[in-house]
Amino acid sequence: MKLSAVDLSPVPEDGTATDAYRNTVEAAQQAERLGFERFWVAEHHGMASTLAGTTPEVLLGHLAAETDSIRLGSGAVLLNHYSPFKVAEQFGALDALAPGRIDAGLGRANGSPAADRALETERRVRNPDEDHAEKIEAVVTHLYDDYPEGHAYSDLEIPRSGADEPVPWVLGSSPSSAAIAGELGLRFCFAAFIRPQFATHAFEEYRETFERSNLGGGVDEPRGAVAVNAVCADTDEEAARRRAVAEATYKRMERGVVGTRPTVEEAIDELGGVPDPTPATLDDDEWPRAISGSPETLAGLLDQLADRVGVDEVMIQHVIDGHDEALRSHELLAEGVGIEGR
């Protein structure tokens, strides 16, 4: 199994965005040493006091200078806010900074009404799926310089490294995003930490709608990854204790409190106790929003979930109290899965 990571750049308690970005750099460098396949950074808006990951295209440029071989990408750049050409220019520039190792993870999401207004984003469009598909296709066509002669955009150029172009991925948490990825013949990554109940159906939709791509960066057959919230510790019980932070964060989000992160002690208090360890074997219809375990337990759980949707790559997103604890979780997980370091 391939392991990858997506980082949200959480701001430490009493810290700043500078501290958050420093931690993200350290996490990317560790992922490279451990043998992770790729390292992506996220885009969230209007919560910068707790999540500093607002501009992946900027942060990735810095990560390019601080790493040597690991693939870097966006998880995701939110296309509903931007012009496809501008996004293509950004990823072309990133490719020039890190030749042949950039992923263009393309997604969509609405934030708060205030954030969307500030970003000058239309919250309602006539056909959001069609609009999103057109934008993805436009980004990819710019990246691969595939507009035909005579097209209004055929003379536009973007920065290039001369190595392999950025690899496009469609990111989503719904069957509709999966269908867009399939119809365009692009790689698909499903965010199971958002809507795990749709994971199996989304990959079924992806495969049923898949058409061999005529786009640059497309694939001949379905290729995907699944992103899960996972916490690893020395024992199942300690991992469950650390998972309390993710569980309490999800409970807060259900109450409309977004962008905050409790300590382990606060989370346990809010939940009324330490969560039970994730069972080593999940029922066929069971897909928790967050999972935890020792290296052996968690490796087995990831195998089960990856097999369920037919992928060989799992991307880890975690909500953990403490940067050192997050790094330790990745280290133990790499050991459990058995990936080889660089």
C-alpha cells in the first residue's frame, strides 16, 4: 500500500501562522524521509487563527524548496473561487520550482457566506456539476497546452519545467464529483473523513462512468486514492485517546462551531469519556469518520478500507492535539504499513 498525507497547517495554541507553516514543512520533510508517496496541503478560508492553510499555491512553492523528491500537491485548490487559467499558471510555476513532482488536486467547496463574498464567489450556479467539470477540463487543457490552433486560448502560455507536467486529480466527497472524474478520465481521490458513508458508492460511480481520457494527464483506466482521518499510537487504547480530538471536533462542527480544535483533555471531557478503540475488523457497512490504533491495528484497518473501494493508496488526514504527536503518528503508521524510507 502507498501512504500519502494531507496537511491543514493547524495553528498551535498561542502560536501564529509562521509556526503552523514551519510545522507543515517539518511534516513534509518527515513524510519524504519515511517514504510517503505524496504530501498535499489544503485550502480553507476565514479560519486563519486556527487553520493557516489558506493558499496551497503559495505554501507549495516553499515546500518545493524544502524537499527533494516527494510529490507535492493541493488537497484541494477550490476551483469555484478562481479562473482556470490563473490556477494553471500557478501550477505551471510550481512545476518549474519542483520539476516533475507536482499534483494539481482540483476540488470545490463553499465556506462561510462572508468568506464566499470576500472571494467574490457565486454560491449558486445553474448547474454546479457542469460548471465544475468545465473548469477542471479548462485547467488541464491549459496545463498541457492542448487548445487547438485557432482557439481563443491557443496562444496563451504558462510556465513550464520541461519535465512531466503537473498531474491532475479530481478531489471530492460525493458521487457527483466521482462521476466528473470518471467522465473526464482523471485520477480521483475521495475525502472519506468528510462523508465516509458515500465512499463505496462514489468509487462505484467513478468506475461506472469512467471513459478513457483524451485530456493530458488523463489515465487509461480508473486510478484512485482514499483520504481517511487516522491516528496511530503505540497501543490501541492510547490511539483512541488521541482520536478523541477528532471526535470532539466533528461534534463541534455538527453544532456549527467550525475551525476549532480541543486539547485531548477538553475533547475527552466534551465526549464524556475516552472513545472506544476502533475494532481491528470493521463490519462491511461500517466506515467511521475517524479511525485509530496501534501500527498493526491501523495497518489492517487501512487495508480493509482500501480494499473496499479498490485502491492501493491511502492519504492520511489527521486532527491531533500537538505537532510532535502528529509526527509520531505518521512515523508509527509508516512502520505498521511497512513503507520504505528514502
